[in-house]
Amino acid sequence: MNTYKIVLLPGDGIGPEITDAALAPIEKAVAAAGGLGLEFARHDAGAERHRRCGVALPDETLADCLAADAVWLAAIGMPDVRKADGTEVQPEMMMGLRRAMGLHSAARPAKLYPGVPTPLANPGAGIDLVIVRENLEGLFASYGGGAVVGDEVATDTIVVTRTGTSKVVDFACRLSRRRGGRPTDARRRVTCVDKANVFRSFAFFRKVFFDVAKGYPDLMADAAYVDAMCLYLVSRPDAYDVLVMENQFGDILSDLAAGLVGGLGMGPSGEIGAGRALFQPAHGSAPDIAGQGIANPAAMILSGAMMLEWLAAERGDPSASRAAVLLDDAVARAVADPRNHPRDLGGAASTARFAEAVADQIDG
């Protein structure tokens, strides 16, 4: 039996609540799949720890993250916990983790499960796409840098390299090969999203995209401008499979896509590097509802399913893949019943009740 060490970071706000709720379904799925085990190492990190101790991510916690098989993070950040320069703690901790772990690609699935409300009058054949963002470069490369001249001028610089772009495009193409294709016709399609008509950096990103895509002749490879893609995601989301883009564009479009499939409470994410990965909900710490037991834990549970699927691919472990499928299917069956819907989906189910409903759908 393969046993994986998972660093668990509950973090801030609703983080501890959704963490506790998600543990039972994932442990039940792992037990039902058989052949693997998860060993959790829980660490205190985030804004509340910074408030108490002055450090959000202790060295020993980072060392454990680097040594673990994967990291499962709930939510970090509190608006009133700030550093001396007035900025929040959350970006510093996340960028620190990404850079230390070499997490070059971030995947944010947007999947519309039957029974989940969508603002679209006609979602067509359905929504099942993944937004892949380059995770270390682009505009985010300026984090901690940039320049302010007096009180008149401020600049941040976009960075696009062939190495970084090649990694994220290769990841997106390999991801498309593992998926079932776009909902309209099951065709595997990878789309570059950029602003190549205006900026040299994005024209270069597009060039590298097509250079890498040539190595995947079985995939449909095309490109679209980011402003047009905002329209396409709303008007015909079923035409897309995997979209790959620069960091800031991915940050924005992934929230738009989440809004089409029930909101950020249904949005998992994974950040992937060479042999290392971190998984977390796409939403924040939501301190305004913390402690009330009403947060939707679906994104945390689905992030756990992504973690299992990544372990399956990384370690060649079919048991982990079975557990991931069990977990995703259980979420699908749970949300199909409106009585299980948390408040963000228009229902009244508590955090614990939703997690119990998911666990109840897992045989074993």
C-alpha cells in the first residue's frame, strides 16, 4: 500500500471549518478505493499566525511542505492583518510557497454539476473546462518589486520567458490529453488566451504556445484575445476544454468561469511543479461568515480530489485515481439534491451537512 504524506494548512477564516468538513469524505474515498493511505501533518500558518507571532509561514512549515508528497491548503488571509508596508500577509505567503516549491502551473477547473445553479440561460452542452495560468511569471513576477517615483509614477513589469511559458503550455497540453475533451464534441482543445495584438510579451507567449503545441498534433490548438474570451466564456463555454494564459489573465478569468458554475465555493485549484504540488479552493478566507458553519466545503473537497488525481499521475498509482473519481462522483450526486445545497448555492445546508452528504454517497 502506498502511503502519502500530506501537509495540511487550514489557515484563516473559514479555512479550519472547511478543512474539518472535507477530511471525512476524502478519508472515506481513500478507504473505499483501497491500496493507499494519507498521512496528514497539520500546520499553523497564515494571517492569524502572523498576528500572534509575526511570521505567517515558519521555516519549519515550509521545510515540511517541500518534503511532503503534496500540500492541501484551505484559505489564508485576513483583511485587518497587514505588514508594516500596509499590504496583506496572504500574497507574501502564497508567492513564497509558489517560488520555493517551483509551482509553475496553476489549474482551475470550472465544471457545472447537474443541480447547481448557473446565471447562464443556456449553458449549451455543459461547462467542463480548465483555466491554466502560468504561476511564477507574467505580471506577478513584479511581486515584491516594481517602482514608485515620488507620488506621481508607479510601474510593474510583465515577465514572459520561453522556459516558463513552455512549462505551462506543456502542462496544459498534457492535461488536455488526460481529459474527455470539450462538452460539444469531446474534442481535445487547448486555447492560448493573450493580448498578442498589442503587447510584445503576449505575442511572444503566443509564439511559444504554438511552438510547444506542435508536439501535440492530436490536440486542437488555437488562440484568442483575452477580451474576446470574456465574451466566449459567457456565450459558448461548452466550446472550450483547456485554456492557458499569463498569470494575471488567469487570475481574472478563473473567477469569471467560477461564476458560471455556482461560484467560488465550487472552484478547486491545483498548483503544479516538478514533483511538487499544492491544492486549495479558489476562494478566500471569507472572514465575514467564519464560525457560522455555513461555508461551502465543495471546493476544498474537490481540491482533495485533484490532489489524489495528481498523485495518481505522478506516482503511477491507480488506487489514488479511483479515490479521486469516487470523490468527484460523490460531490456530483450530493449537489444534484437541492436539500444538500449550502447557502451560496441557494440552499440552507450547513458546512457539516454538505460534507456528510458527500461522504454518504461513497460506498465503503
